[in-house]
Amino acid sequence: MPVLKSLSFTAVPKTAGDPVNMRRAKFIEKLEEQKLLLADPGYVRTVQRTAEVDGQKQAVVRKQRVRPWWKTDPSGQIVMSVKFGSKPIEFEKGKAGIAVPSKDKLPTVINTLIEAVRAGELDELFTQASKARPIPKKKAA
């Protein structure tokens, strides 16, 4: 035991359970998917789900299509809308889109948004968007 006495022991800090950091991480993951979709228009997300196969529950890998968060308006300008759930987030009253001059500037905008999420600049918008979403009620048995 003399070797262990040379070490300094401490408690392990909790890493899970912080909803703000979990929300930020999930949103950054979605923005990274948008970058992958921009690089490869045929990009498909793979998700592992549990499904019943032949009466047994098994892990099944499914493919999910990733929808782009940007559109081209009639003038040729790219408009990117940041979505929380299925609804776009309004950065200012009535303004939910980010104007991007061209498609090759989209990765820069996405990287800027990732930095803003890491800095916590979008936390207030996330809480407003989550409050606007109705909480589904449980069905009576």
C-alpha cells in the first residue's frame, strides 16, 4: 500500500444532469449535422432504436433524413432558420431567418452559431422556445 499512499484521492464530480449543458450539446450536434448535410446532400442520420423483431426486443439501426435549415429565396439569397424542435427560433421580433450571401458562406454562419451556443448566448432563446412548446398530457388509462 505504500504506492497508493503517494496518490491524492478526491470525489468524482457529477457530469450528468445539467439541462443547460445537455441542451447546448444537443443543439451543437444538430448544427454539426447541418454542416455534414451541406458537404454531402445525401447525408442520412443513423439512429439506434429498440424494436420488436419476431417477438423479441432487439436494437435496430434506422436511417433518418436530415432536413436542411436553409432555403434560397427568389433573389438567390440563402436564408437560414435555426430550429428548436420543429419551429424556427426568432432572434428578433418577427425575424427568424439569418441572411447568408451565398451557399459557400453557410459553414461560417454555422460555426458562428456553434460558438454562440457554447458561449451561452442562445440559452434565453432556447428557454423561450421550450416554454412555447406545449407539454403533452398523459392519456388516461
